[in-house]
Amino acid sequence: MRTRAAAPRRRPGAAATLAAALTVSLAAGAAPATAAAGSTPAPGGASTATVSAAGDAPTASDLPVFEYRGVITDKESMTYNPTDEFIFPSVFHAGAHLDDPLGEWYLYYAPHDSPGGISLMYADSLEGPWTEYADNPLVANEWPPFYDHVSHVSSPDVLWDDATDEVLLYFHGENSTTRWATSSDGVTFDDSGVAVTNADGGAGTTETSYARVVEHPDPSSGYRFAMTYMQNRTDDIRRIKVAESVDGRTWDVRPDPLVVPDAATGTNVSGGNLWEWEGQLYVIYHGSTGITFARTLDPTMTQVGPRWELHRASGVGDDTGRVAAPEIVTDGDETYLFYESGDRLGATIAWAQRDPDAVRPPEPGQDPDPLREQCRGAGSDEFDGAALDPALWSVVREGTARHALTDGALRVPAYPTGVAGASLPLQAVPDGPWEVTTAVSVSPAQTFQQSGLLLYRDDANYAKLDLVHGSNGARLEFIWRQGGSDRNTGFDSIAPPAGLGDTFWLRLASDGTDVRASVSVDGVEFTPWGRTVGVAALGATGVGPFAMRGSATPPEIVASFDWFRWTPTAEEAAACADDGPAVEVDAVARCLAGRAYVAVTARNAGDAPAAVRLVTPFGERTVADVEPGRSAYQSFASRSAQVASGAATVEVVGDGGGSTTATYDAVTCG
């Protein structure tokens, strides 16, 4: 949790007080978003930081902004450099715990490839300069009597054990085994054992590595330590799991993963770490995309919040590639991020520093038109005609088609076949970015009954997002079939999310490179589902609704599609805005009691009542039924004495839609 200059000891009861306060805060105002498919909610941690007031829920804008400062492990100058790559920084405040340390701060790291080797640098300041320990590695891949030989040892993580007055080190070697070691001085380690192995992770586990360990965030749990580590399985999808321990040596592994990959992370997540910031607890980690993310946590390790981007490489100079294995340390007023930078097998240890003057752009707010009711793109179909419009739709195997438009819906029977035999109504897939959404009502109850959206090239190459009744019951799946073979693992076919009823909403979206699937149980929030599909690799030409049941054995059911809507292009959205209600917007930054605020006024210049949504980097508010000639007003606190120049947006909610933007100048208060 490395969030402050470490105190010599944590007072008994401090963690319990914070945990209770955080539980109140989360219950009052920080309700977590739905977890990623297949995941369980996430853990938290405890420190002596001040907790935000109840109801003052954190947002992505509360996260610090880090500015790249440079590389610590200069490969050309390193004495111990067997493989020209270094990973997994772990920072320890040696001066707070050790007598006569080499420096105030210790930085542990390692090569990953064989032979690896747990290594040390030290400094009197977190800003360096850092000195390489002369006798690295501290721990090698041969260490009798604890083990004779492993191919490599890597991913060190270090903390202080108050109960034993020792440094606890965790590392992996092989990838199947996370180990512990102890030291009185942080340099010479003289005892070691096995903490967690593949056998502890359950059947199908193939890797147990990249562990981080902290004092347990829940003082009532009965455990003293909590571990987050990376688990790989036979599906080759990496997750973050949790283990707990009384003594730091013997561990109990929770059965379900803490964090699983999603469309934003790619197929792997790793480097999970627990971090506290301004009274809120987070799990931070990186994905295959090379971006570091943060999610809010609770102290009981049972709730996880939405995924927010924490840091990515700027792309300028040496600051390129991955930002992985994050380690955040606060010393006084300064906060630092240490991380792996660069390619997976060519990384180095870099650092960044918090820029207190930077304003983090807000994460996208709630979609004001999630079902494209206010504005939709060309090709959208409400299914209110007598038959499908041949100018929009073509049908594969039209001669056997039995779909029908009835009561404003497209009703598709579950054909007694697979994709290769079903009748398929399709619209052409456009070039470049696109997004399509549909509402489907279906209740598959017997094996292979299914319905959803199909992205189609031919009968052997397609991707389908659907609800299916499989051999293990209901599954919501995003399956990619290439050359007649399915990409179908435990991450592609998953138990449906809580709250999924007989009617639900499906979405496919392309950025021109990958297609992402998402699902909504309420028609408001869409959750990414499954892995992405490469646009070029699939080469799909059509997209549309489908229903089938594999064979004639299961009874026929009928899927009802209420509509099929394309998200408007920028030009189409502009046209919708031109047709919408007129709103005049004013935004100004001002000071009040030494704090900076952004005040937004939206005047309804139309001739009918309108609901408006006021959006700034510091929050948003929706005001319903603003009468013609009247205004909606809100002053948004920045939580700072200054704000940079920026813009506020006012969106008109409802029929007609549209948005208007107004800029405001920078202001410094006090």
C-alpha cells in the first residue's frame, strides 16, 4: 500500500477505525459499479489517511496525474544485467525500520528471463540518485537448502513484519510457485519457503506469480496479511487473485478471481497492487494493452468499483510502451509512481511524479442516449413495417427464412441448425468505426437454444454475441469462429450477469481495428463482454440478429428483436443537434473561500420544456423540465485553489437531443 513515509509501527486499532469509516463512506456514496464478467468484487487496504465525507464518492478525476521523470535501471551501466531487462519494482522505506541501512529507500527489482535474480538499489531520496547494490543478486535461482535449482527467480515484493521485526520478501520461481523469504537487514535473506503454488489456485491453474503483499485491510478478518497475485489457467487468460495469511508463510487462496480481463485490458491482467489515495482504497494493475488501471476497493475485500485509467505512456521520447507492475509511494507532499516501462521482455524500471497542478480529464459520464432513442444512424430499423426493407437488409439462405415483422418487432425462430444452416438477415458492415445495438427478448431453456447478434463473413468465419443455454446452463457468450474452429474458453462463454431478464440489450462496436462486445441488463449501463475480435482477421461483411438451436431435438423458441440501431456518425449527430431544442450556455471559473469553482448556466431558448445535463471536469448534474426562457444552474467545486482553462458541456436529454459547449478561463484563488 506504500502511500506515505512509513511510520515505525501502526498503532493497534488505527486500521479498524479506518475500515469502519470507509465502510460507511462506501455505503453512503461510493456504491461500486458492476464487476467485470466472471469477477468477484475487489479488496481494499487501510492506512491513517483522512477518509472522504460520506456521500462524497470518488471519481476518476480524483486520481493523481503522473508525469514521466526517467529511467532508474540504465541497462548499459548496470553491473548485474544477465538478460538486458528489469521488471517489477518494489519500494521499501528502509530508514523507517532498519538500523544503519544503505540508504533511506530500498528499490527491489529483477530480470525476468533465466536466471533472473532478486536485486537491490538504494537511495536517500525517492527521486534518486539510485545506487546499484554491489553484490546483486540477493536471491539467485539456486539456493540450497530452500531449492536446488529453478530456471529463474523474479517479481520481488517487500514489506515489514511488525510481529517479527523482519523484512518479508515474496518472489516467484518457477512461474508456478510464489515463495517467501525473510531478512533482518533487507539485504541478507536467511530463511525461505513456499507461499502459494498452482495447486492452491484450483484445477487448470498454470501460473502463480507476480505477488504483492500488504497488511490485511480488514482487521476483523482473522488474517494479518493479504496477497494479490497473477493466476494463469489453461485458457491462457491471466487474472488477479487474492490469498490471505496469518503469519505471511502459510496462505489460503480465495476461489474466485479478484479482477478479470475485459475489452479495455485485453486478455491479461497482472501486477495487482493495493493503494490508498485521499482516504479511498484501490486495486491498481496493468493489462495487455500496456495501460495501468485503478478500481475502488472496500476493506472487506468484497467490493470493486468501476475501472478507471490511471496512467499510460506519453509516447514522447523514452516514455513509450507498457506501463506495468505499478508501485505508488508517497513521501511527505510528493507522490511517485514506479513501474515497468517498455516491451514485455525488454522492460526497464521507470518512474513518474505526481503533478499537483494537472487536472485529469473526466472519464466518460453516463451515456445520455444509451439506446440511441434520441438520435440514430442511417440503417437503423424500428421493425415497424410489414417486411424487412431490402434496401437495408439482405438474407443468407433467404429461401428458408421464416422471420416476420409483428407488432413492431422482428421475430426470428430458432432454426434447427447452427450458423451454417440458419437463415440470417444482415446489414452491410461499414468501413471504419461503427457501433450497433439491439434489444432482444428470448428465454433459452434447453441445450443449444440461443439468440443474439451475429458478425458474419461466411459459415466458417463469424463472431456471435448471444444468450445460449449450454451444457452448464445459461451462458452469455462472445464466440469467434475462424476457419471452422471456435475461440471458446471460460472467458468467452460466461454465466450471465446478475439481473439479466428475458429482455436485454446487446452491442457490437468497432474502432476500425477491433470489435468489442457489451451487454446491458437495464438499457442504461453497458458492460464490456468477452475478448475483442480483430476486424481484419475476421473480415466480416454483415451484421444482424439471429436465433438457432443446433438441431431439431430442442423445441423451437422465438427471439423477438424490438429494434436494430446504429450509433450516429459525427455528421449524423450534428444533424440531430441542429434539429434539437436551443440552449444557451455560459461557464465561468470563480473563487469562493479560497477554492476554485466552475459555474455553469444553461438557458432554455426553445419553446418547449427540456431536460438538460450540465457536465464539467469536476462533476455533472441533470435538471429536468427547464421551462422556456428559464435556466438551470450549478456550481461545481474543483477541490483545489486553482483550475486550468477548460470547457463545460450542456446536453439536452430526450427527443431531439444535442449538446452545446462553453469555455471558461483559468483561475487561481487565494
